[in-house]
Amino acid sequence: MAAKNAEQMTNSVSPDISKRLLYVKYLLSRAKPANADRNDLSVAVSLLLIHDAIEMLMLAVVEHLQVPMPKKWDFMDFWTEIGKHHTEPPQRILMDALNNIRVGLKHKGNLPNPHRVRDLLPRIEVFCEDVAKMYIQIDLAELSLADLVADDEVRNTLRKARQAFLPGDKNDAFVNVRIAFDKLLRQSSSDTSLIREPRTREALQNTVLESVRILNILMLGIDAARYRFFVANTPQTVWTISGKYERPR
């Protein structure tokens, strides 16, 4: 029922606005893992993603309501201008605090307090959901990021999975999710340097060693695919037992 209502609400807005709302949800989903990371720079990236998500939501609201805005308007002008024609958006004080943190980062080089940014994220999610419902009559929670998948076949398979999951058919839903994943994996395999399945004992030993390296890379938080691309496109290095570098002959 909820999915049907969401579909009806989505059909009442333009495709551009629907896509912007999907980007809002996508940016927030990207902000979460960055926000949970243990280094300050990742938290700073999370802050910028959160701010971008809110700005995208603002543009969607302004376009949907056809609110006349000044040629140059700032982040906090959203509350003033919307309030002239409609109910003023919520959480003005919270958003002012967020904007000040972001200005401090982007224009003054001040890294944000990680704990403060982490505390902001769940409140920002609630804000985005409330604003989308209030002005566009869209439930962000019901929007599916599967619609952003570029490949038609994969996207349609994920939609089937969602349609099966909502009424409770989890088995069919997970089967379709797995099919969609396998399709994406096959497409990615042609573009990414992957570890080949071993065919001989020597190949098996090399594969195990490579798997250990990749596992260590993942534990360090390094993107494994980018790591393999980097290794494949840079000169090989040789290190002695004593830890000295030797040029390969």
C-alpha cells in the first residue's frame, strides 16, 4: 500500500524533481559511511555531502512550488523566501548551525567537530523527509535508489525485487537482488582488474597471496578495485628482507 501511494505521489511531480529527490537520498546514503569513518577528513566529506543533499532538496522544492527566488540567493534564504508564500520550513536554527560549520570548512579551512557532524546526520535525514512530504508530498523513504542504476536490465530486476519484498515475498526478492548483482558483476569484470580463478597449484598459491594482500587493503579502508588498478599501472617494487627497496632488474 505504501509503495502504491509513493508511486502515485511520484507521478504527480515532474521527472526532474523526482530525480533530484533521488539524488538527495543518494547523497545522504554516501554521507553515512563517510560520517562513520574514523578520520576527520572523511567526516568533513560527509558534511559537504549532507550540505549538497539539502541544497538539492531546496532546488526541488523551489521548482515544484514555483517560488520566485532572487537571482543570487544563499542557503538560509530558503526559509525566508518559502515563508513569504507558504508555511516556513522547519529546523531553521539547526540548518543555520550546519551552514556555519560548512562555511568554516569550505571557506576558512576549519575541520568540523566529528561528534557534532555525526549528531547532525540523523536530524538532517528527518528534516529532508519532513520537507519532501510538506512541500512535494513525496515520501523519501519510499523512493528507490534502484532508479539511479544506469543499466535497464539491472534496474528492472531490482524493481522486481522491491515489488516482491513489499508484500512479504522475501525469497523472490532476494533471488532478484542476487540476479541483479551477478549481472552488474559480469559487466564490471570487463572493466576492472579482478583476481582470476586459479587453474594450477602455483596459480592457487599466488591467488592466496594476492587475496591476503587485498584483504589487508580492505582492512585499511582502501578501495580494492582502485588499488589493483594502481598496482597494474605502476612499476613493480622489490623489497629485501631487511626492508630496503631494490630496483627490479
